[in-house]
Amino acid sequence: MKILALSGIIPEHICDVDRFFAYAGDKKINHYCGYVADYICQVEQDDRYDGAVYPKSCDSCRVISSYLRSDDKFSYQFPSISGNDENAWDFLACVLKDYKSALENFYEIEISVADVENRIEIINKRAKELEKIYENLENISYFEYMTMIHQVLSLPLEEQVGAISSFEINDISQKDNSVFIVGSTLSQLNILQQIEDLGLNIVGDSLPESGRLISKEPVTLSDDVYKSIAKSMLSGKKSPSENDFHQMLELDMEEITSKKVVGVIFLTQKYCEPYNFYKSVYKKKLDELCIKYIEIEQKDTVEDIRADVVLETFAEMIVRN
Amino acid sequence: MGANVEILKTQAKLMKEYYKYFSKYSKGKEPDKKVAWVTAFTPVEILEALDISYYYPESYAAVIAASGKEQDFLETSQRDGLSLDCCSYSCCIQGSICNADGPRGTAPRPDVLIATNNQCNTLPNWWNILAERYDVPLIVLDYPGENVPREMAEKYVYNQHKKLIKQMEELSGNKLDMAILEEKISNSQKSVEAWEKIVELMPERQIEPTLLFDGISFLITSRCDEKTSRLYELLAEDYSENYPKRQEGKAKAFWLGYPLWYHENRYLKESLDSFEIVGSNYITWWSLSYEGDDVFKKLFSAYNFTFLNLSQQERTKRLVHLIEKSGAKCAITLHNKSCKCDFVSASEIKIPQAELDIDMIDRNYMDMDRAKEKIGILQDIVG
Ligand code: SF4
Ligand code: SF4
């Protein structure tokens, strides 16, 4: 059983899923984000995967099931949930149970409550470990931090906590010029190295695999374990596709101002409408706070983003100030 | 009163009621009711029953394009920071709001914004930026469609509808009368039934698609108004009595996708001389089926199973059925740059097609030479 999951919205509490980062796919779907097109390709072409799980949270994701129609592979789409109240938790809890049953039926396995509780414990521990590192971001290399995260998240869950502590992340000397990263899952890490090489210090982010992941409330075990997972999943920083720009802006601006951030780097995928809408209001907020802003758009997950010129200009503006 | 006069009077009345508080006509007068901006598949019966006015930005974007003003607004919205990769409905309205301009002025300021995700996820995202601009409450209603077992979806939607009623009671200061809600739903049902009679006539009578693309606007904006079903009954009578039967000769084609709102005929009439359009799926999108034995079941079945919220299998099934019923032997299939959700709807349709890349708002998007070439090839195929 090897399942490829798209986006941070997919739960890891029920079974192991591999988070999709990048794939050199040859499928290009007009007007769809490259992240989704490459994901579809990997599910279809990479024989290591026998399953796919993805949300219905944006227009590109919405139609994935129109492309993934093979009966040979497990396929499950999580509905989009915008609320964060009793009704939303109950519904998501039912969806989680439905997902578990679908897995059990397809793979002819049994997933017990004890299995799920065990995973919850590891996920809670992992979040704590990552949070400790995140709190110290201004003193360490963000590129190395994210490299660690990507490698850790690619391991089976039970190996992840141990793996975090085995990584060594170097301190950095550059403590000024604090910048903040916003965007969808990062597929190319080299851009982070470019940013650091230009003398910018990345002190925070709201990426799904980092800032958003650790912002989730820990799952508190209760009689209804699925509802507890649901509550945790719907807590914390959201993705723009979860439809609460107001909350997201508030949380980001709070972090940005408290960390004295002077510039924000938006890393997005071409044709990603949630971020296209979100950035239009985000930029206005930053303008009000006199914080510099730059957007770097990737056309797919493997494109080598050489944003040297724009980044250099951005860095110059920041350093000059 | 003659039928034609009644048709014209009813259309004018419905339009007047809808646009009364748009800035061009209101003479600065504020609406006397609370105002909601809603997406095209919002359960407006609830708002009607609570005496709340509601407006559809998407529909207004179509009106803007039809008036020829869209290019200015698209440019303005880009300057305002909205990417032109976003759905052109949103860009067009963003431009109209920034410029405080539009063929009928601008809609009254919203007191609440209500978005649904039963057609796309663009709309709730778009409504989020409106909420930031107007600083008013945003309500997003989730409709899971066919993704989860029906019972599960029904309970989730029921609770959201209950909550919506409570929020709208607070906003309007009115208490919901269930009998009125029943009546509004019944009006919507009747509007749908009457509209369906018109749709059924399209394959057999020489009715221009333009009439239906424009005519459906009342089903969108005024479906709970009892005048709408009366209007459609009269139109159906008029079409069946006064429009000649279709002749053999031209190739029968199905219009698969959005109307081109910027086009004076809403479709490529000038390039389709040797075809006749005998059907369209767009004109069936608001044929909502209010099934069930109580109001909540009816609202669930109407708004959870909208065309763009269905699985690919179900969409294909519906399209195949519509095409067969229309008698079309080929299709003009539109790949709409604005609408990722509809982009794949026709991917499993097997009849010969001219597949055109279009945008329903931006007249500069389509490569007309390429489109003509594809239509020419289709013509050669279907002879
Ligand atoms: S990058 Fe944007 S468009 Fe692509 S899957 Fe993520 S949210 Fe959707
Ligand atoms: S055209 Fe498509 S993307 Fe745009 S609002 Fe309509 S359904 Fe949504």
C-alpha cells in the first residue's frame, strides 16, 4: 500500500501517505496548475504508487477524479470544508471514517482505533519537535530546515520523529533582513538557497509543510477519535482554498509584525486561483505596513526557478532600507 | 392583454425590480431591505422568504460583457492586483467595482456575502476578496456533491442551511415563516418546469440559441418569483405557435459550454452558417431538481447536485442524454479559459466536435481564424 497525497489538507492520521512534492510529468493541462498536472502524472505513471488521495479544495484539484479513473488504483477525494464549527467537525469525522472504510475495502486491511491513536501520538510529537525548530528559525538556515522537512515527510510516519533529531541544521550569521514566505507546497528548494545567498533571512512561513503544519492544534484523544482529528485538521493556519482569508491575513500579519519582517516572498504556481485571489488582498495589507513584496511563479513542479534578477532587485531594496 | 405584450411587460417588470437599486437607477436611494451578494447556485429561496434582496455578480459580469465594457474593467482589475488567470467574471466585476461603473451602474453595497462551492471553488475565493473590500460577513456554504455518501452530505448541508436561516434572521430582523419558504421553493420549481418546456422546444423549432441564453437570466435571478413561471409559460406558447419547425438540411449541432456573453448573438452565428444549434447544456444548468418531502430535502437535492458538482461519469451521462434528445450529430465544444471545472465536462463525448478555446467574457481571448478552421473541419466531417 503506497498512496500519494496531494496537499497538506490530507490527513496522515489514518495511514501513511507520501506527500507529493514534484514529478517530471509530461501531462500539461491547459489552465490547470502544474502541481496538479504533475501529480496526476505521477499517480498514473509511477508504478510504486497504488493509490491517490486528494482534496476538492481548488478548481485544479476539483477535476482530478475526471483524470484518475483507473479501477486498479485506490482513489479518494476529500470534500472541501470551509467552516470550523460542530457541524464541520462532525462532517469531517464522518468523511474520515468513510476514507478509512474505503482504504480497508480496497486494500483488504483493517485499521483499528489503536492504530489511529498510535499515529496521532506520533503526529503530535512531530509537531512539537518541528515547532521547537520553527521558533528558532531566525538563527538557522531555512534552506536546511526545509530540506529536513521534505526528507522527514517522505519517510514512514513512525520513523519521522527520530529522523528530525538526527538532522543537523547550521546556524547562520545573517540576522537582519528578515523575510517571510507564503505559498503552496514548495516543490523546488533551491530557490530558498538563492534567497539566503542574497543575504535575506527567512524567519517564518505559512507553507503547508511548515508553518501551517505546526500551527494545527494537537489532537486530543477522546471517545470520538475521528472528531478529535477533524477538530485538529480544521484548526490553525489555513490554506486560501479553505476560504478564510481574514483569519489567514490576521495570523500572518501578526507573525510578520512580531518578527519585524521587512519583505514577503510569495511562491506560487501558475494558474493557482486560491493564491491569485489571496495575494491581491495580501499585497494591499503589506502595502499598508510598508513591507516589500515579491511574487515568484512556477509553471510546474520541476521547473528550475531561476529568479536571480527579481530576487536580487528585491534583496537590494531590502538591504538598502 | 395579448401574450406578446404580457411577455414584454413581465420581462420589463422583473428587470426593473432586479435593477431598481443599481446606482444608475436608484438616484442615491438606499435599498429598503438588507442586501446579500450571492453566487449563482445559492439557496436564494431562504433569502426571499426572509425578505432579503440579493444580487448576482456573475450575471452582472455577463451584462457588462454584452455592453462591450469588459476590456476596461479587465485592465483595471489587473492594475488592482487581480491576475487575469482568474475567472473573467471575477476580474470583470473587480474592475467594475474599482471604477464604480457598469452599464447599469453598480449593485447596492452588500450587507452580507454568500458563496457556495457547488459549481467551483473560484467563487468562494472571489467572495473572500469581496469580504475584505466591504468588511462584511462572509458565509461559505459547502455542498459535497457526490464525493461522499448522500446521507452524510445531506446532514452536513441541512445543518448549514439551518445556520444560514438563523444568520439571515438576525441580519434581517425577520422570523422565517416555513409556509413562505415552501411557497418560494414551489415558485422555483414551477419556474424550472416552465423553463424546461422552452428547452424541449429547441430541437424541434427554429429558435435561436440567443433567445435561450438571454432568456435563462430570469431563472437565475428571479426563479422564486411567481412571474417567472408565467413568463416562461407564455414564451413556450409563443415559440411553439409562432416559430417554424426545423427543416432538414443544415447539420444539427449542440452548443457545449458557455454562451459568449460579449457576442451580440451569444454564439458564433456568423461562422456557423451551415449548422443549426439544436441544443445546449448551459440552458439546463438551472433546471434544479427540488426533490424531497420537506423544504430541507428539496433545497439539498437542488443545490447539492448542480451540474458542475457532479462526478465526471454523471456529467457525461447527462450530456449524452441531452445531446441524444436534441438530435445533434456534432458539437461546438468550448474550452473556457475561465472555468477549469467545466473544461473537462465534455471530455468523454464521442460525436464529432469543433473544440474551441474561448473565454465567455474576454472577447480578445479567442483566436477567430483558428476557430473558423476548426469549424470548417467539422463541417467537412459532418458534410
Ligand atoms: S497550487 Fe493552487 S491550484 Fe494548485 S493544487 Fe495547490 S491550491 Fe490548487
Ligand atoms: S465561470 Fe466557472 S470558475 Fe467562473 S464563476 Fe462560473 S463556475 Fe466558477
